[in-house]
Amino acid sequence: MNVLIVGNGGREYSIGLALKNDKFVKNIFFAPGNGATTKLGTNLDIKDYEKLADFCIENSINLTIVGPEQPLVDGIVDIFKQKNLTIYGPSKNAARLEGSKAFMKNFLKQFNIPTAKYIETSNYSEAENFIDSLDLPIVVKADGLCAGKGVIIAKTKDEAKQSAKEMLNGDMFGKSGERVVVEEFLDGYELSVFAICDGENYKILPAAQDHKRLLDNDEGPNTGGMGAYAPTPLINEELYKKIEDRVVKPTLKGMKEIESEFCGTLFIGLMIVKGEPIVLEYNVRFGDPECEVLMALLESSAYELFLKASTKQLDTLDIKFKDKFGLAVVVASKNYPYKNSPKAKITIDDKISTISDTHISFAGVEAEDGELYATGGRVLLVVSVSDDIKSAREKSYEALKFINFDGAQYRKDIAYQALKFHE
Ligand code: AMP
Ligand code: GLY
């Protein structure tokens, strides 16, 4: 079978790596891929979705898997389906769960799915009145996609009002801030739960924990994610059941009811407040770096999983995960997440191969004359699988000693909450 993966990050690399080792898969294509995905398959330089779909027809691509949110929000799935292609991901309508926070909040309210008290508006005085009615801190969010930066946690009412004003007049996030969501602050711990969905059926994956801040002890600016591990001890059977019954099932049912059936990865960002799951947000794709960890833990066929999810057959799938723990440490470039970084040559000592069940997932890299260069952003991840979180972490940090490029930075404390939990 031939597969196309849309995207260019570590997430897409890790899906490619899982498929590379899959007995059903023959050829893998990436659009656009990165400097290392060429080791797993062929990179395509086709940006137009119609043309990409035509490529799939001409080259007998059996399945397309979409990694990032932007093509989904743009409607790549609708375009492919119109041409009778099999594609994994939500339609443009269903992708509104991530593409518009106002849509998402209204959906949660309509279907009685627990979420923070809120108002969504494009009118400043409405936002201001609601801010006056809330306790501090107060959360202000831009409606549209802002690459994870559209959320302000304001410590004073003035700051909340100022943020709402700047979002609404387009100063802060342009068009993405034309509507805002203002909501109460939830005090708890965060958890990401992923469900692979086929519109009706779903498979819940082991819960993962991301580390969004740049620096140790959750300090510094927000990033796309600096490391993750799974499964996390911060969840138990009772909580999984609550999440399934109160969030996953009503979400799929509700989306079907509003004719926006959800197929793809439902990424549920939760705040757990006194043992109760409350939805912060949905994303309509895998998290990155969570995906790298989940792919490393997946034991059954990744091809079959994504194919069955794309063709409404998940009810016939027996998904299996290794009875182990996975952990990924992200290595980012010098100026991440503030600005671009100078290109830097990556060196990897062969001794890295002596560390078992550990691999590199490549993201912001470019190949030139047989060498790999860090090109900025999140550059690569060291992913380890082991019998417990502590030893997975030790392996990742050991492997990191063999990787070098100018300006490389990474967190030294991935999974600290899990390790504290076991103390
Ligand atoms: P979001 O993009 O909505 O997930 O928000 C990004 C981050 O802001 C979340 O991962 C949380 O850390 C934080 N956040 C968002 N909404 C709230 C809330 N209502 N209460 C507390 N923290 C929040
Ligand atoms: N790691 C979080 C995200 O991909 O949004």
C-alpha cells in the first residue's frame, strides 16, 4: 500500500516511521516533509491541495494522513473526498472544533459538555461587562488559529480588558482576534487525551502529558511543546471513564447531529479540577510531541488504524499498545520560540545506537551534501521506550549526549510531575 503524509514536523516523521515498519505499507510520500523524511520515503513539493489529490490518483496512493491543523481547517479532506480518495482527518466543517474557539465553546454548551463559563463576542463592551463579573485571573482567547499563542491569562481586570480590546481591534492577532472568548480561569492540572475517531466509533489512546513552557519548572514562554510522555499516572480508569462518557461520546454524537461528523484525531485538552474533567479546548489532529510518543508505543498496525478510522471500520479494530512507557525530549534551536535561528550543522555520534529502544524523530531539519542542518524551531526529538518513565527518561537524556548542534536547547525535567507522583 502507498501512503501520503501531509506535514513537515516531528509528528509527521513519527507517523512515517511507524508506517515504515508496517507490513502493509510499501511506499511513503511526504508533502512537504523535511530534510530527514527522505530517509523514510519521498518528499513532494506540491502545495496546492487539488494538485496533491491528483498526484494521489495518478500514483495509486491508498491512504493520506494529515498531520497539522492548517490544511484541515483549509478543507484538504473535503477536496480529497470529492475525488474519492481515502484520507484520515476531519472535514473543514468538523475542523471548526479547532479552527474557531467561538464555535468550539458554543458546541460544548449546546451538547452539555463540561467547560469553563464563558462569553464569545466581537463586541468590546460585552467582553468588558463579562470581565467585570468574573473573579481573577481571567482568560482571554482569540477566536481563530494563532499557532498556540492566542491565549492570555490576565492577572488584573485591566489587563483582561486591554487584551480583549487589542484582539478585537486586530492589533494583537489580526483577523484571528475579530471574535474573542473570555472565560473563567480553571485551577487544576492539564491532561491531553487523544481519541482516534471514524465518525461514530473511537479508540482512546494512552493519556499523554506535554510540557508547553520553554524552560524547566514550567517557566519561560509558551511553545508548541518541549517534551511529552505517556501513559501518565495522572489518570486512572475512573477518570478515563468520565472523559469517555462526558466528553468523547457526546462530542461524536453532537458533531454528527450538526452534520459535521468527526473523523480523525480528536485531541481533548482537559483541565482536571477536583477529579472532574473540564474541556479547555479541542484540537483536530495529533499533538506534537505527544504523537511521537504514542507512535513509539503503538504495537498494532498504524496503517490499519488510520485506514479503518478513515473508512468507518474502527469497530472491527483491535488496537494494541506496548505495555511500556514512552518519553520524548524536544531539542529546539537557539532562538526558539522568539525568532529564527542561524542554520547549524547537526552531528550525531554513532554510539547513540548502543542505547536500546531509543530513536530520533526529526522536525526542523534540512539536508545538504549528505549532512543534516538544524533550520530553526523545534529541530528534533529523542524518543525512548522503556519499562518505566524513569528509565525512559534516562535513556533519552543519555542519547542527547551524542547529539550536537550550535544553540541546541532542551528541558532537563521532562516527566517531572509523573516522577514526583511516584515518590
Ligand atoms: P488553549 O489553547 O485554549 O488550550 O489554551 C492554552 C493554554 O492556556 C492551556 O493549555 C492552559 O494552560 C491555559 N488555559 C486555557 N484556558 C484556560 C482556563 N479557562 N483556565 C486555566 N488555564 C487555561
Ligand atoms: N503539543 C501540543 C500541540 O501540538 O498543540
